[in-house]
Amino acid sequence: MDPIPATFRPFERISRPEDFRRAFDRRRSASDEVMIVYGAENGLEHPRLGISVGRKKVRKATARNRVKRLIREAFRRNKAGLPPGVDLVVVPRGAGLTFAQADRSLPHLARAVAGRLARDRSRPRDRDRSAEAAP
């Protein structure tokens, strides 16, 4: 198997609004004191990253761009250990995010989200069971 290149390639980026919306609507997330990671299955063999930094949380544009750079670098460095086939949308909790925090939190939260998505796939749907119980 070829080693995973340590670059952030264009196809690893979530850019379409509907992909962001799908991750938020899926309602599978994990969080800690520095960030929230939302996840959704993407049907690909690699993870993809989307970053959503709100103006209310991080006021200055330079600070928002810095936070995005830190998250992208954490993704790039840890992508070999991230679960494949998952779209990850990262929402930082504030402008005080450091690289060490992002580098520590992102892989842990990504694995937690992937585990929740996997449990959902193995669990039968509630709608299917309620339809069977109806006379």
C-alpha cells in the first residue's frame, strides 16, 4: 500500500455548501473545550475536511484565517490516522486555539465521530421498527 502523502490535496477539502449542510444535518458530533467536529459518511476512501469559523466567535479576519490554518495543518499531519470515508466539519470554540490543542483534539474527536457513525450503521432504524409495530 502506498504511504499517504503529507500534503493537503484539493479533493480532501469540503467546498460545496450541501456537503457542509449534510454534516450538520446528520447530527453526529464530538466536542471538547477547543472544538466541535461534525461528521457524515462521504462514500470515499479518504477523509475530507471542512472548517466553519463564525464571525461571532472569532471577530477579526486575521484571527479566523489563523485558526483555519492551524486546523488544516493538524488535519494534514494526522490524516493517516483519521478514519476513512468520513467528512469532518470542524467548528472552533474561539480565537485562542493553539496548534498543540488542534493537533491533539482533531484525531481524537474524528475517531469519536466515526465511531458514532459506525454505530448508527449497525443499529436498525427506529422508523423501520415503528412501521412493523403499527397494525
